[in-house]
Amino acid sequence: MLIAKLDVAGFHDINSGYGFDVGDQVLVQIAERIGTTGVGVVGRIDSNEFALVKPLASSDEGPEIIKRLISALSATFVVSGATITIRFATGFVIAEAGFDTRLVLGRAGAALRRSKSSPSREACEFRAEDEIQSRNRIRLTNEMQRWRTTSSDFSISPKLGAVVGAEALLRWGRARTPAQTKNGL
């Protein structure tokens, strides 16, 4: 079984810039194009995300279906008043019979996050490292939020990539008197 998640990059900007009418037309065209790929079930799961499910005769079939999907979505979208080029991020997993639905959807989501973070947004098949990185990212974010709430003198801006460390920008926010400001203190 192929389970994929597809993210429409910049969809919010389409709605904001062209209006919801154009955004709706783009969504209709996306759904129509996905329908031409032979994917079994398609559902919109968020404002800019779709989930796709396709039974497979063999696991080798999965990457070929993803290629067809990417090809179908690569042409520009022509809607009333606009011609729009859209990039898509795609994460997918090939599941064995009797799979746990939540687990597999989570794995497709983890692969999607990797696709979103890649410069070319190439389609990414789930790897065990994706799940580990997702857990580490959540854990690190929670720890930094907890630290920030207990230490009100600092403001943190983490830059997260591969979870091997983190950078933080710390700013000391003390009040200055007019004399200190004038003297450069």
C-alpha cells in the first residue's frame, strides 16, 4: 500500500494574492490532476495538504506512481486571471498488509517534512531517521520553550536543521537610562 502526503507550497500566498476564488480553482485542478495518476483515494487533510492512498501489486510500483504524480502536477496552473507555477513537497511510505494507519500516516508526514526542508522539494520516501529527527525536533522545541518560560531575561530563536545541535540567539533586554544610552552603555 502506498500512502503519500502532498504539500502545496505557498498555497496561503495564492489565496492572499489572487483571492479565494482562484485558490479554489487551483485546488480543483490539483484534485483533477491527481485523479489522472491512478491513485486510489485522495483526501484534503489540511488547507494545503493532501493524503493519497494506492493499493500496490508490488512495492516497486510505489516510486513509479510518485513519479507520475509529480509529472501530473509539474505543469503550470491556468485559472481565471492567473497562470501560476506551484511547487509541491511529497512524502510517502510503502506499508505492508495489516499496517497501523496512524503510524503510517505519521511516517508519511515525517517524510513530507524532509521533502519540505529540501531546496528542490524532491519526493522523499520514509526512512527510520525521519521519525527520530521528528521526535528530536519536538523534544528540543519543548525543552527550549520550557527554558524560555523560566528565564524571562532571554529571548531564543532556534535554527533547526538536522538535530545534532541547536543555535540560539540570546539578547539581554535590560532597561537603559537616558545617560547610559548617551554614553553608549
